[in-house]
Amino acid sequence: MTLTPTCGSPAIPAGEPILADADLAERWGKSLHTIRVLRMKGNLPKGFRIGRSWRFYLSDVLAYERAQMQDSQGAA
């Protein structure tokens, strides 16, 4: 489920899609448990907590994915 914040605050860009950790798991074809382990190891895009749930801005996820692709292409 992708959320779109309606707040115009600088901390929350208006219209920026937000992914829950379960959305990220589905996007990457991983289990929610794996996503949580990766988060604890620091191997995820930057995110933030709302209550007990972690959220990620889609732009941060896309930037992280691009960086991972560049790292893997440079290592070949």
C-alpha cells in the first residue's frame, strides 16, 4: 500500500509516495522478515518510523536501487 502525504511541511514533501516495509518486501520479492533484518544491518534506504512501522520515501528507494545497480555493474 502506497501512502501519499497531504501535509505541506518541509519534512514531508507534498505528494511524495511512501512505502511501508511490507511494500518494500513485495517490491523486492523478499520476505518481511528479510527486510527487517536488512534494516537492522543498515542495508536499506533511509527510512523513518511511524509507531512500530517503518516507512520509506519512494524517491529514496529509487535512489538506493540505482546506487545498488551502479555498484554491481562497477564490480563486474
